[in-house]
Amino acid sequence: MDSLRFKTIAMDVFNNFGSNTLRRRSLHVVMLMVVCTAFVVACIKREEDPHVSSVEHGSSPQPLEEAAPSSARSPAPKVGSEAEYPAVPLEPVVPNPSPSPVKPSNPHSSIDRILAAMNTASIAFNSPTIINLEETAQIQLLLSLQETIDELKSELSLAGEREGARVKVSKDMEARLSGPNFQITAITPDVQAIGSIETVEWRWEVKPVDEGRHNLHLTLTALINVDGSDSRRAIRTFDKAIQVMVTPEQRVSAFIRKNWQWLWGSYFGSNCNGAVEAL
């Protein structure tokens, strides 16, 4: 289009000139300017659009490629190369820690758990302070999970001072009364099962064998099972002193019982001597 425009302008100029010589020279100049201008325009268009040069040389224009991401532009990895199978960083090998030594089981822990799980009960018992040598006294012990110490004291039916305490109990309890200077007879079983409602009672008959001040020992023992084995655990022991009294008549009677042979010999010898002197 630009070439035709320049040619038209040149022809108009040429027609306006009067002389043939001038017209011929001017035509040469105009043609030269047109050719130069067309060449310059063509060069500028070729630089701006690369498809123009390809069309002019008879080759088909190449489509513009869309911008591909950087990952798509990277060359494809070769089969069997290290790029196809990237190296995985190896984790550091940590040696297995040596197993900690097994701590030996504490044999006392089972007993501690059993004692901690025991219930607490109230007990009350009578304690005679004076017993005659030839008399027999009774001692009564009451145990309850429900009643208080004062309530149990009021239920005691035997003579003597009344005492009480709070103790740990298992499902089976043993109450034992002992004293070397007494003859003790158990009226109730030493071992009894402990319930949560009813009151449990123990009774003993006590007879002194010698005068003086002597001690009685009341021991409460819990029967427990430790790791499958039956065991006993003394819960509490009460020590009570009892004064054994003897009357004058009892002293004389006791002296005669112990020395009757000597007394009989002395009496019989004195009677024989009197008879002989009378003769």
C-alpha cells in the first residue's frame, strides 16, 4: 500500500513538470526515493514481525508457543538415568537403646495395698481391775463397722472398766486373750467373719492362778491373703493389769491345803505324847 501511494505522488509530480528533460530527471529521483522508502519500510516490518520474513521466503508461519512453566521447559529425564529415579536421602541409623533393667517387684507393695484397703471398725471391751483368787471373771469384746465406740460401750454387759478404740479390720479377724498367770477359756471362736451390719462378739473366762498384780493381753489379728498365700497381721494389742486379791480366810485355807501333812503329823504327835504322860 505504501509503494502505490508513493508511485501516485511521483506521477503527479511528473505530470506537472513542463520539460521532458526535467520531467525525466525528476522521475528518476522520485523512483529512487520510492524504492529506498519501500526498502526501509520492508526492513522495519521484517524486524517487527518475524512471520513476514517466513512468508516472503515461502515457508509457513510457525505458531507462537505459549509460555510453559519452568517445570515443562526442563528436559525430560533419560530412561534409566539418575534423574528418573532421584536419590532418596537416607535417614540416620539410630541404634536401638539397650533395654532398661527390669526392676524387681516389691514384695511389700501387695501388703501395703491390702492394709490400705481395709475398713476401720469400732471396738469396746471390759477390763476388770480386781479379781479374787478363787473367782472367775469374764471379758467381753464387741466389734462393729456401723456403731461408734460409745454405742458399743453401752452394750457391754459385764463388770469392769470399759475401753474402746478404732482399728483396721479384714473380712476375718482373730481376737486372742493371753496371760501366764491366768487360766483362760475361750467361750466363742477365736476367728470370726466380720460383716458390715451385725456386731461381732468375743468372750473369755479368766481365773487367776496366783495372787498379785498380773497382766492380760488382748490381741486383734487380721487374716489376709497375700499373693495367694494366707497370712496374719497383728493389728493392735491391749495390755491390761489385773490385781488378784486374796482374803485372810483364803490365805489360811491355802496354807492348810499346802501343809496339811505337817499339821497332821504335829497334831497327831502332840496327842500321842499327852496319852503317854497320862499313863
